[in-house]
Amino acid sequence: MARRKTVGIRDVAREAQVSVTTVSHILNNVSYARASEETRQRVRDTAARLGYGPNRMARSLRLQRSEMIGLLSEDIATTPHAGRILLGAQETAREAGLTLVLINTTQSATDTERDVEALLRQQVDGVLYATMYHRVVEVPEGLGSVPTVLIDAQDVRGKVSSVVPDEAAGAAAAVQELIDHGHRRIGFITNTDDVPATHGRLAGYRASLEGAGVPFDSSLVVARVSETEGGYEAALAVLRSSPRPTALFCYNDRMAMGAYRAAAELGLRVPDDLSIVGFDNQEIVAEGLYPSLTTVALPHYEMGRWAMKRLIAMLGTDGEDAPPVEHVVLPCPLIRRESVAVARAIG
Amino acid sequence: MARRKTVGIRDVAREAQVSVTTVSHILNNVSYARASEETRQRVRDTAARLGYGPNRMARSLRLQRSEMIGLLSEDIATTPHAGRILLGAQETAREAGLTLVLINTTQSATDTERDVEALLRQQVDGVLYATMYHRVVEVPEGLGSVPTVLIDAQDVRGKVSSVVPDEAAGAAAAVQELIDHGHRRIGFITNTDDVPATHGRLAGYRASLEGAGVPFDSSLVVARVSETEGGYEAALAVLRSSPRPTALFCYNDRMAMGAYRAAAELGLRVPDDLSIVGFDNQEIVAEGLYPSLTTVALPHYEMGRWAMKRLIAMLGTDGEDAPPVEHVVLPCPLIRRESVAVARAIG
DNA sequence: TTGTACGCGTTATCAT
DNA sequence: ATGATAACGCGTACAA
């Protein structure tokens, strides 16, 4: 199990009968390199033949950049979609020849500070800070010294670039879908947390109603904890109002799952008697429910990708020429499945 | 946004009025360092005060090891539990001062080979190769040159250490739980893939039946695709047999979700008329179902942790003194919820 | 007990 | 058109 015999730049130089300088110039395509085409070819060939690749540690030491990006993420494992942020960031990093190093942290501020320190000690060239649900954060102290982009989070002071989902537009699309199917009395099963998603989705709900000329009726909005059980309770409550809503927009797919149960208990068939739209597109739930759930997808992959691209754009630059801070909002597409039908008169 | 002014070992030396050698010796606790306790203290203090940490790039170059572990994982995002493997590996790495670098790959052999190359070029000290469901793999060529441990996968030739879940024992525990509640006629809703989980879970099912003196009845085992829909179909089929089973063991939680629907359609209440146990402990499903699902948890976190520990044990060693190849099987604990009740006579 | 100096593999500057 | 050589920051033989 001997470590692969490492072939260095001097091996290539010796083999190709040139100096290491020349090899370096040619392989790095430096503009001022003045070597004959014949030499270039020979050097490239021997490098390829020997399987030469530059030693990243030496390269980093010399260049004073590690070509590593730190991904600081809260509770990687908590949400099923977290992986898609990771994936988007990782693929984008790879395309740019960057390596992603991973640090998991928690919501505890002191933990986070400590983890930031650890990350900076690795001399990462930049940091992606991802929270696992959309919220406003105070960017850790230490990150002031390194290019940083926030994912699914916004800086309290707006000083750091960030990318978040367009909660309001996503919710509006969901409700519009119901309106387009003739629904007018649409309940909103929401949650009790004071987070951007709560406000954004409510705003979207109201916007679509307003667009359709349907007056807002606060008795149709009921909030519970954003779990299946909460969705069940909220749905029961709202379905008791009279006249009964013909459709429900739910804060997330888990609450929608609870709403399905409430509907079943009340003898209501989805979607014939009651249309339902969720949010999150947790596929295991959305596809597993019967009938499958129409919902709104969060752009996790795209956020990871955008953030990494943005970070890359910041890398070469310093102060003056750095791109301005940017706060981007990415669309949440509606995923149509089988839980929405044309509204019928209530029997 | 100037990069933090980097404090080096010479800064500490100057500040503490000693040589860099002394600083290095003291901070690295080298055995042959003979410095007065007073000096040690002073050096440590100034290092702390200056916020000194060794430059990893320089250190790596000198030591010829990067202190980075590559995690090569197939389709990070595919399964919700993938994150827990990651988490286990990452936490363990951090405890050892190691950094985890992440490469996502696919099941395509050529992609994998390419990604392995990329990883080795980063001079990682070791590699964790994780598949996202338990299966047998051919370890990529290039990994021969670097310490490697397999997670949730086994090497075809058994030459590489690996850790996998104890499918059979987990299934046996699930079925035993049903037996302990008085069930004798227990259906097994399984899947159609030829993977270790399929065989292991069937073996566990048979073992527990046999232990209870219940003859195996192949008409109670029905296989479909391992999705909710497949679970629904299989459950309908098996619940038609006569006498009807009083309990169902399902290959995974999604299939169990389908079984819930089948039960509802047949007017069977869970768990009063029908007990159900799943596998995987996908919390969103298991807790979201009503009643919540008793199931078996896969030890993802523990596998990530074990693998990293094992890898660390291999790191310092070479050929002779390397620990022997080991294939470990980790227990899958039963998670009791509300879907199992005492068997009743069938009305 | 401590300090000097070299080497790790690159890249960049300067000389030829 | 090409080559010698000085950094990059650290760890450690070896000299003192």
C-alpha cells in the first residue's frame, strides 16, 4: 500500500530536458512565457506521460491561496433538502477547480464562532455560510476577513451577499394555481414561527387573493406548529368554518400531510372535495401521499450554485474592485401533482 | 476586507524571546524537547495571545500529509439520511484535527474514477467511500494507493475495510416486536431489488419466525418496487390472503406508508386491526403518519463515525503494522412508536 | 537548553 | 527562448 510515487515538476523538467521554470511557465500558460511551440508540446507530452499534477500543498504555500472553500453549515442532517445545497455548491466548486471543505456547526453562537476559527485556520479562500432554513443571522465576527456568501440566510445588517428563496412568489404561485381552478374560499394553514418564510408565504397568499379580487378573511388563516400534527389540527379548525373552504394552502408538506388526515376524517376526498397545495417539495412526502401532493419547490440546489459562483467572483478581487454586496432571491417553482382539482359547489 | 494579518511562528518566537525551534517543539509537544516549564508556559501564552495557529499549507508541505480526508459519496442528495453519515464522519474528523473534503460522485464507474483522481490530487491522507444505500461495489482503481474505508458498502473482493448496517438483526428485531405482541400471521412487504438489504431483511424475518416456531409461508411475502405505491399494492395483495395477517413488516418506511393507505381502504385500523413495522426511520414519514410508525433505524451516524475512526487508525501506519482489514456490521435499533398493538382475533 | 539552516514543491523575478 | 534562484512557513537535524 505504498503511496503513489509522487512525480514532481523537476521530474518533468529532467525528462523533457528543460528547466523547471520552463515547465512551470508552459503548464501554467503564463503570458510572458516565451518557449517554442516544439518545446511546449514536448513538455506537455512528458507531463501527461508521467502523470504529473502539481502538488497542491506546495502550490498553495507559494500562491498564498488554498483553493479551498469552506462550507459552514448548520445542522447538515436536519433537513432532507440540505444535501441539495451542498450538491449545488460542490458541483460549482469542482467546475472551478476548487475543493469544498465541510464544517458542520449548530445554531449556538459560540459553537459557530469556534467553527469559524477552525475554518479560517485551514486558510480557506472563502466561506459559504448556510443555514438550514431561511432566516436572518448575525454573521460571525471572524468572517469579516474572508469573502463570504450566505445561503438561505440574510445578514442582519445587510453587509454580506446572500441568496434566499422567493417565499412570497412561491406562495403566490401556489394560491394562484388554486384560483385558476376556480377556488375562491382558500384556507391557509400556516406556522407559528417568526421567520421570513412565515411572513413571505402569507404575503404571497394575500397577494394572489387580492389579484383575484377575493377579500382576505382572517378566519381562514390558522397557525400551528409546523409539523404534521399541527397541520392536522389547523386543517380541522379551518374546515369547520362556514362555508367550508374548497382548498387549502399549507405552510409546508408536513402540515399538508396532517391536512390529508383531517380531510379523511371529515370524509372529504382530495382533490374532489378539497384541493391542497403544500410547500417544500419534500419528495418522500409529496410523492408518497395519496393523491400525490402539488407543492412548491425550494431552490436549494440553485442557491448552492449561485452562492458558490458569487463567491468565486469575489475571490480574485480586493476592496476596490470587489463586486458590490448583492441580495438575491431565487424563484420557487410550483410542482404540479394530483392534489388540485376544479372547485365544485359544496354539497 | 484585508485578509487577517497572519501571525507566524517567528512572530511568536520573537515575542516570547526564544527561537522558532523552541516554539515548534513546545507547541508540538515533541518528546525530546527539553525546555523549562517556565519557557513552555511563556511560549504557550504568547501563542495564545497572538492567536497563532500553524499555517496548514506550510505544515502539510513539510510533513507530507495534508490532514485532509476525502469523502467520496455517491449522490449526496438522494437519500435524506445521507447527511447523517456525513455528520458522523465530520464530527469524528474534527475531533482528530482532520478536515473533511467533499466530493460528490455518481454510480457511473468512469465518473467515480475521475473523482478519485481529483481527490488524490488534493493529497488527501485517506478516503471514505460512501454509497447511499447498502451495496457491493468494486473499489475504484486509484484508491489502492491510499488508506480507504467503505461506508454502507462492501468491497467485492473483501480487500477493503467496511462498515454496513446489520440488516438481518434489524429485521429480526422488528418481527420479534410483532411476535412479542402476539402476532403469528405476519406479512412481509419487500422489494424487488437484488441488494444486501433485501436478502438481509428477509433473513431476519425468517429467523424471528423460526425462533417463535411459526412456519414460513411464502404467500405472506410479496415484493414490489420499494416506493409508496409498491407498498400499497403489496399490502393489498397480502391482506387478501386468508386468514388475513394481523401484522405487516415493511421493507422500508415508504412502503409502510403505502400499507397504511391499503389498510385504510380496506377499513382496517392501525394498529387495532393491523400492526405495521417499517424500516429506515425516515422521521418525516415515520412521525408524520397517523398513528406514528414503529420502525428500525439505520445507523448512519454511527457508520460515518466508525469509518472515520478506522481510517484514522490506519493513517500513521504502513504495510506491516497496518491494522487488518475489517468488516463491521452495526446494529439497527428498533424505534417504537404507535403502529404496533397486541394481536386480536380476526372478526 | 537553544539557535541556525535546510528542505518540502511550486511559482515568480531576474538574468542570460 | 530559457535557466538559476529566492521566496512561501514550518519542522527538525545538527551545531553550539
